[in-house]
Amino acid sequence: MVQSNHGTRTLTACAHVGKSFTNCHDAERVVAVDDVQLDVAAAEFLGIVGASGSGKSTLLWLVNRLLDPQRPPHAGTQGRP
């Protein structure tokens, strides 16, 4: 745990985290999570809301280290190689 600028303990934190996958049908890169920064302090409640396929579960898997994160840029995002 680390101390935040506001005096509360940060229990979970990540910065510039992303994850992309290769689509099995046409080998195209699919970006599931792109450049996320997250700080959750003690006694905070966090809800993640989004449409189906928007990366909510992937983000939680990354935070829990069930998936290894990648750092941006991801191949094929925002015109970058």
C-alpha cells in the first residue's frame, strides 16, 4: 500500500495499462484496454460500467494480474505502428 496525495492509502493502482489480442478469424489486432490509469483507495467503492465487449472483464483481469498487461502503444491503435 502507498500513501496518496490526499492522505488515503492506495490499495490498488495501475498506470498506462493496456491489452490487445489477435482476432482468431482474420488475425487483426483487437484493443481491449488502452492506456488506463486507476487508483483505488482504502474504503472506496469502484464500479466499472460499459457495453458488452468494452473491456470491463479484461481490465479486472489485468488489475488482478490474471493477464499480463502491455504498455501502449498497441499495434494498430490511433494510426501508430
